[in-house]
Amino acid sequence: MRAESIPADGWRGSPERWLGGVLCQDLRAGDGTRLLAKGHRLERADDLLLEAAAPGDLHLVFLEPGDVDEDSAAVRLVARVAGEGLLAGRPVESQVTCRARWRGLVHVASERLLALNALDGVTVFTLPDGMPVEAGRSVAGVKVTGLGIPSEALEEAEARAGTGGLVDVHPFLPRRVSALVLEGLSQTRRARFEEALRLKVEWLQGSVREVRYLPDRGAVDWEVMSSMVATSDLLLVAGVASIDPLDRPWRALLEAGALAVRRGLPVHPGSSYWVARLGSCEVVGVASCGMFSRRTALDLLLCRSFSGGSLTPEYLASLGEGGLLARELQHRFPDYRGEGAGILEPD
């Protein structure tokens, strides 16, 4: 690319000086009306508009053979950046905005994003990894910052973006959830508990299979939990005590052959939770308060599980960064009472 500043006495009456040049700034009439937009490639028919705008120095960029204009480059790059869960719009001043195709969890390939943004001339910006979004929400933007880019630089950017989508929205799956409550609750609190549980699970596109109350935790054995595990993808055991390694629900699971994933999470509220797996069913021990709040470790675990991610030791350990779930981290939690669409069709 070649940049050139042409003074007023150089471009007036000399179209050969500016023909094919790309404007570096908007050109406006005296009343502020925009006559020619930044990024416009000048043609002979623009002669009168140039005269009406009467710029002083005319700042232009001339694309060389092999250079790619900003809009075309953004369209090529977004094809590598956007996964199946995103709908890419049309370029506006070289920026393409990507919206969520469906309700789900944002996934960002952080290392590839960092490598891509280390290149000069291209920028990709996203919502945080792990954020739940409604269909139609803007998730990412792809912008070429210059008026054009050398083809070699664009090819390097495409290579760093990789394949399979650098940014995606993983849809929530129709998972089945059951809950075993180990505390005595009044009818009012039971109704509140079940309403909160269904609100969360149904927003995540799942269903509540069963809620069973067993205040006598000493009576918990494998027979009690076996039917719930057999018909559920996720079993919540509410009212646990992770600090007690002999707590009956935990021991019953281990005696049945469950895999102990982790006891205690690096999250507050939620540090007393535990996670186990028996066959294909994940079992989460939850403090009672976790069922009545929308800002606890449980909400993070539900989003992860419903978007197809496993509750692995590595994932649970990663929760420590940002694990202090203060009010400022509201974006990490779904708006369960929102009325957004579950899926967005392309235009």
C-alpha cells in the first residue's frame, strides 16, 4: 500500500492524481453532511463531490497488486474466526459483528485469539469465555484496522485463527436433572426451592426429572440414589457437608463405585461443594443456599454441564480465577427470567 497526501492545488482538475485512491477520512459539505465516507475508493464520478467537500490536503491510500481492501479482508477473516454458533453480519467500516445463533455459552480459544491479535492490522474482540448469552447477542467483532492489508499478512492472520471457529457459542443441551434434598424444609420453602431449580434448568433447555426430600441423611444409601442416577444426567444433592469425609451421601456414592472428582471448590459462595461421577451421571453436592441464589458456584457448574462440558478436575481448579463471585461479575450468570429467543435464524 502507498499513502499519499495531495494538497488542494494538486487534486483540483487532476483526477489522475486521486483516481483509485481510498479515502483516509470522511469528506463533508460545509453543513456537516457526509458526502464521501472513509474507505471509499474514488472514481471519476466523485469529481463534483470532491469540489463540494473542498478538503484541504486529500489523504489517500493506494492499494498495490496483492493488497486486499478492508471489507473484503474482514469477510475473509471472520470466516475463520466465527464458529457454527455465530451469525456474521455485513462489514461496516471494515468491522463485522457476530451474533449468537442460539442460547448458549460463549467459548473463546484464548491462545489463538492472543496470537491473532499480536499481528498488526487486524483486531478480534469478544465477550468473556464462559459467558451465557441469549440468541441474537453480539458476541464478537472482527475488524481490519487499516484501509487495506497485504495478502501475506491476511494469510498469516487466517492461519493463526485456525479452523473450527476461534469464537463460538456452544448450545445448551436438553439434560435431565434430579435433586435429593437432605434438609427438612417447610412446604413454602420446598415450593421456593423447586421453583428456583426449574427456573434455572428450563432456561438452560433442560428438564427436572425428580425432586426427593430425605431429611434423615443417615438413611441415605445407594438404593435411595440409584433410581435417580439411572434417569438423570445430573444429580444435585442439596444440604451437604464437604468438610465431613464421612458424610453419608458422599460415602454412599463412593461405595457404589463413583469417581470422586473433587471435594471443595475454589469459589465463594460454593467452596463447600463436591463433585463426583457415576457412569454418565455427574453428581454435585450443593450447600442449601446454593439453590436459592443466582450467583453461586452451582450456576457456573450448570452452565458448563449444559453446554456439553465435563466437570473435570482441571475445569474445577480453573474456577479460582474470578472465583470470588462478587456483584461485579454479574455477566457470568444467566438472566433466568429473561424472555429472549432460544434460537436465531439467519437473515
